[in-house]
Amino acid sequence: MDAEEEGIVDPAAGSMTALGCGRPFRVPAGAGPLTLTGRFPAAAPAGAQVVGGVVEVASRVPVRGVVLPQAEVFLVRDGRVATMPVLQDALGLRLELAPDRAERLTGEATLMSCQPGAGPVPPGSYQLYARVVFTPDDGASVESFGGPWPLQVR
């Protein structure tokens, strides 16, 4: 069973949200041109390495620029960051969106705790979030978040 939800967020240009292991997390306030809609499994087995899905990126206005080839995906539990996004070592992907067009990006969340030596995340209820950092042709980088999408680790 898939969970689907929509989230729209863009903080001021050039301002990026610092994700820290165990730190409180809330989607920053504000609205921008990118909308992220995700499709991820509603459950994952305990001990699994990753959970993957698709993030659809859309815009209410025409945009042109560059994004990473995968959405950054992470887990939050009880309002605190439980896993960090998987590092990406890849060239950017060209993104050109019209208001009636969307682009699909894959995204994987690690199910390994970000706490040193902690191993897999324990079973329980988590919120999955996706972040896409977009660098427009004519401006500074902005980030957009999608989620939360519920994930049950069993």
C-alpha cells in the first residue's frame, strides 16, 4: 500500500535547512515554485537497508535549472531526524518545468540510524520527508520539501 501526500515549501533563496542527526525537524514555513508529491511504501521490514520511492516535482510557474538526480529522503521520528539523506556523488540533472508538467525523481531513505554505532532504526512509526535543492538558471539555490509520508518499520 502506498501513501501519497503533498508538501510545498521554499525558504528564502540561498537559505538551506541544516539537517542534524537527532535534532528537531519541522518543514520550514513559506511557499515557493516547487511542489513535491511522493509515493513510498507505507511499511518496511525491520533490518532493511533502504526504502525507495518516487518524488514528483512540479511547479506553478515556469522554472529552468539544475537538481540532483535523486531527491534527498530522510526519516523523522517523534519530531527528530532519525536518518540522514543518502550522499549523492553525481552530476546535476537539468530541470525545465512548465506549470502543467512534472518531473519524476527517485529517492531512497536509508533505514540505518544516523546515531554512531546504532545500526538499523528500531521498529515503529516514522515520517518520511523528501528535499529537492533547485538551482535556477538565474538565481540562488532554493530547497523544497515534501511530506510527511507515514512509514511503519516492522
